[in-house]
Amino acid sequence: MLTTRPRGTNDLLPQEVQVWREVERVVHEICSEYGYQEIRTPIFEHTELFQRGVGETTDIVEKEMYTFTDRSDRNITLRPEGTAPTVRAFLEHKLYADAQPTKLYYMGPMFRYGRPQKGRFRQFHQFGVEVFGSKDPAVDAEVITLAMDFYQRLGLRGLELHINSVGCPKCRAEHREKLQQFLEPRAEDLCETCRGRRERNPLRIFDCKSPVCREIVKDAPTITASLCDQCAKHFAQVQEYLRSIDIPFMVDEGMVRGLDYYTNTAFEIIVEGIGAQSSIGGGGRYDGLVEECGGPAIPGVGFGLGLERIIATMKQQGLVEQKQQNLDVFIVALGEEANRKAFTILNELRRKHVKADHDVMGRSLKAQLKQANRLGAKYVLIIGEAELEKNVAVWKDMVSGEQSEIKLDSIVSTVVEKVTGRKE
């Protein structure tokens, strides 16, 4: 073998793609119903966008980005997440000049250089939504509702919605001082990464996966306890909206999102049994991000859901069915002249939007019928020397086994009517 796929990446083979296409269908369906429009951004951006937008003290920027210099010595990064590129497009194309809010969604590959393990890949795919222009807590609740509705439409069970508020810059300044005082006598016990975070961004210590650090911050002062009146009111209203539509949740005061741009509402959806991490998506509000990226002070809120983790959860819960290709018609041809006739019929049927195929391996009648079964064909057309002489083809229903003859002169219109119900 010349080579293998890079570590941390996946090949999606045809049967797997069927599952992905169904998930993607639900994405487009639900976003349309909620009034969101699709946006597609490049898979690479200028590195500065993620340094400023995501935050220089985040694990993504410090450890995980795929960054390189192109032939013109520009610093380029494969996108590790979808929010910053969407903000950049929002600003570059002056979407903020339109009537607000702007409601967008995206779906596509992201790239992070992490340790590959179950549920975590170096190339992965996200479905995300972003809403710009409104501070209304009803928008936070709508974004959360869309995520939960999406999971429910896929049939997922055992979901837990965790929510918290990470406040505003005023709240965080007060909390930062309290947290640093708490951590000072415990600094030597922190992991190496969190010792660096203690001065630069101590809130991120709550997000550490080290058992030692998690035990240390268990009794630490939480950001929720330091919320200003405005932020506390906003958080209470988000909860009120969720209760009003019977969406269960738990307030998780130790939960913070791993990106610096979050303000106020933060949330994660948790499910057990999918490997390295139990989160299958999350998001929150980021009212300062548009301004940080060079735009006006426009609020935003959104989420990013990992499709690989979602599909892994679907498999773990027995929600994935392996389906056959399900052709409408398979044409069995025996002999050179029959093959030529079959090729003509095949292409005419395809032009009429009939899913059709034929044998190109020179198989026997019995082997071709087996191939039709493997491809899930509903019907078979059989053409051999005897059929050509009579100017007919044999029509076989693969479920009932019933057979009849169709005149070759009218075969395309007859087959189209039998398969689709349309009269040509």
C-alpha cells in the first residue's frame, strides 16, 4: 500500500455516508423551520482571526491549531471552530447593515491537532448556528431549544442540558480576584497548564480535565456567585424561558466553555458512553466577539455540535440502520446485442429520474439476479436473445416474484409509470 490516511482522520464509506446524509437532512430541515440561513466559509483563515477571536490563552490557540505559512509568507490556519469565521464573514460583507437579527447556520470540517481517541478526531465536522444583533435572553433560549430539538429529531436519549452564566467583563474581574486568592496557596498542586492559567485566565481552570485540578476547584468561588445584577437577571430569564417550554436543565456552576469569547449564557449537552468526552455539543453568548474582531458592538449567541460524536451516540443507542442502495430497476442483459439494448434503455431511464443500474462484469443470469438483490433493486428487467426476438423484456418484481412481459417499443414509458406512477 502506498500510504494510509493521516492519524486522527476518517474515511466515510458509502454505507456510513448514508447516515451522514440523513443527519445533514435534519440539519437543513430544522434550520429552515427556525428561520436560519446557511453560510459557507473557507476552511482556512488568517491565523490572527483565531488568536483574537478564540483567545490566545485557550488550548485551541496554544496547542491545537494547524497553522502554516503559505508561499507569500502569510500565516494561515485551518479553521478549528466555526464561530470566528462566521463573525469575520458577518463583518466583511457588512451583514450588520441589514435589519437585525442575522440568523446563520453552517456545517463542515474543522481541524484541531489533539490526541486522537474515541469521539475525538483531528479532522471533525460541526453543525453550528450563530445569531447576531440581539441581547434578548429569548434568543439564548431559542438557540438552546434548536439544539435540543435537533437531538430529539434524531431520536437521541439520555441527554442532559447543563447551563451556566460566565457573566460580563465586570463580573469576571471581581471573580478573577477571588479565584486567584483562592488558588494562591494551592498553586503548586495545580497541573503545569493550570499554573500558567492561574495568572492569565484562571476561569479556564474550571475546564481542566486533570482529576487533581478538578478536586482543587471543587470548593473554589464560582463565577455565578459574582454575577452583577444585569447578568443575574439575564441568566434568570433564560431559565424562565426554558421552563416555559418544558426543557429540563441543570445549573452547573463549575461549567465554563473552553473559548475566551463567551459572556453570560454558556451551555453543554451531555450524554454518556461516547468515549473521551461526554459532551456532544455546546455554546453560549459572546457579546464582545464582533467588536474584538474589529466590528461594531454587536451581541451574538450560538452553538457548535460535533457530528462525529452525534453519530457515535446514535450508533451506541441503536439508532443507525444500514440500508441497501435501493435501486428502482436493475437490468439483466445476456449477450452482446442485449447489452447494447440494455445500455440504451438504462440511460433513458436515468434521464427520467429512475434509479437504475446494470451488470458490467459479464455475469451469468443467476449471478446478475444476486447482484440485483445486493443492490436492493425493487424490479429487474431481463433481456436476452429470446426476448429480443420477441421484441419484449421480462419484468420481475423482486419482492413478490411475479413476472410479466413489456414491449421494447414502449419499455421506457411503461417502466417509468410502474416505478413512479407518472405517465409519460
